[in-house]
Amino acid sequence: MALVGDAYEYYDRRFRDMTVPIADIEVLYDGCRWAEGPVWFNDGGFLVWSDIPNNRMLRWTPDQGVGLFRADSNFANGNTRDFQGRLITCEHGTRRVTRTEPDGTITVLADAYKGRRLNSPNDVVVKSDGTIWFTDPPYGILSDYEGFKAEQEQDGCNVFRLNPASGQLDAVVTDFVKPNGLAFSPDESRLFIADSGFSHDPDDPHHIRVFDVSPDNTLSGGEVFVEVAPGVPDGFRFDTDGNLWSSSQDGLRVFDPAGNPLGRIKTPKMVSNLTFGGPRRNRLFITATDSLLAVFVGVSGAQRP
């Protein structure tokens, strides 16, 4: 099913070259409760995403449509792949980050920090040096809807860096209210992290901050890059030109590398996350409330592998 009509708002003429106005937004599936964590498998030609409240992960392929990828997913949320092509998943129910090995077995990468359980790992990215970076807000322990209601054991909501070779886990940012989506700039010189605290308190943030990344993976800076409204920034991605494509309550909002707004792709439902996919990475896959949407665009995604 395609959603026809004017799907774009142009704030800057540059955005016209970044879109394909004749390409409609397609509804690939609409049977979720809260869709999240889309990740594209280019070698397999399919997309995997999480349906958190239904405690499952789904798979979409162009020829076969949608099928079950994993039942009893431990309320999986964010997903990515490492540079060996293995699936990395944030699990709310078990409050851990896992890796799916080629034979299908699950390896636990992180489930505690300083002897206490993590809150509920939310979103995750892998840097080209193999380090794994993830956010740890409390969404999965606030109720039984997206995990299991529980007391928070960590002192705050941190952003973590994991060295999977040594198992060393470090809290690299500790001053967020609810850290959420995160992504590296195409050259990995900057790390962008969303704070979605506004979701539960109108006085809390709804912005994306940016940090400089040093050669030894320490972070500096942390100023606000953009405020995202209405709603909050959840997941976001970069294209190869360094433009940031962010989720929001009313669609996708796109910003240039300096943080200037370029335009919006309008969606019928609140967007949680997105990823570039397809053989040329010029197709946006969008998780929007209960649906998986897709639209072809005029740029290519920068994320790897």
C-alpha cells in the first residue's frame, strides 16, 4: 500500500535533490504495537526490526514480505550489525546487549556495570574499530509494556562504550536524562546522541547533542546540535553527505551538517527509528508506531556495514 499525496516539506532547496517526489511512502507492514530498531542485511537482501511490546523481531524481504525473525526476543529494541556482519541487539527484558553468532547462538556482551544491572539498553552503534556504543535509559523497566517493571539499579542513565575483545565497559557520557538514539558522523570524528527525556516530563530535553571523538575514543564537547519537535528525537541516521535524518512525532526531520533544517518527510504516525537500506542504500526504512514504512530518496546512507 502506498501513501500518496504531498509527503514533503521543503525548508531549503537543497532538500529537493535529497528526495524523490514521485516516490510514494509505502506501508510494508502495519501489525506491530511499537516498531523499532530497523537494521538492513545487504548480504541477505532483507530487513529486520523489533516489535517491542509483542516481544518479537520481524523480517521483511522484497519477494516474500514479512515473516517472523525471532520469537521471544526478550523485548528487543535497537539493532545494528558489527563489521563481521553479526547482529547486535539491545534487549529490554534481560537488560543486556547481545550478539547473534553465525550459528544462531547468542553471546551476552554487557548486562551490568559496576556490579549492578543495566537499566534497559535502547540503541546501539558499532565503530569501525569494533567498539560497541549503546544508550541505557529506563524505558524497559518503567512498566511491563516494553519489558519488566523494576527498580533502577544504576545511578543514572548513561551512554556506554564496550570493547568486545577485552569486555571492558565504560560509561562515556553520564549527564543525559534519557539517552536514546545515537550515530557517528560518516568520518566517525563526531558522535551524536539523542536525549528524549521530554517523553515523560515537558521540562526535560528533546534534543540531539554532539561530541568530538578523539583517537583514543574519549569524548569532548557535548553541546546541543538540534532541538527536535514536535515530540522527541528517537533514532536517527546520516547520509553520505553528513546530513542527519531524525525521527520525530510528525515524520522525519532532516538537518544539514551545521544543524540547519532542510525539510521534513511527513508520515501518518509517530516515527521511532529509521535506517537506509536496499542494494544502493537509497531506500529509507522507517518504523512508525505500529508500521514499517519505506520510501526511496535521492541520497545514500552512510552507516556501515
